[in-house]
Amino acid sequence: MTAMRMWVLNTAVVVLIGIWLTGFDKAHWVLYLPVVALTFAAATGICPVLIIWAKLGFSKEPLSCDLPDRKK
């Protein structure tokens, strides 16, 4: 598992813990969407939100730490 997938999974778990602490019956259904999307991204490596933003015209730039000519 890559660090990015682990970060996405960790974010999903933190949001799910927040929903659990609030109460599953009190949390709005919209709060479950990021949990599902982030868990899907961690499991498959496909990020649906990144695809949506790319289709809307935003560029998919690599993280600055992923650039090959980065000086250490």
C-alpha cells in the first residue's frame, strides 16, 4: 500500500470516527459520501473526486515532493 492510499484511508477513518461520535442516526447522509469515496480510492487507487475535478478543467499536477527535478 502506498503512502497516498494510506493517507486517504486514514482520512476516511477519521471522518467515520467523527460520524460515530456524533451518532449514526444523527449524522446527515451527505457525511457518508467522503467516507465511501475515500475508502474506494484507498482500495482501488482510483480517486473519483480527482476525476471529477479534472473533467471540470482543473489540471492534475503532481505533488511537489513527486517532481523528478526536486532538489533535496
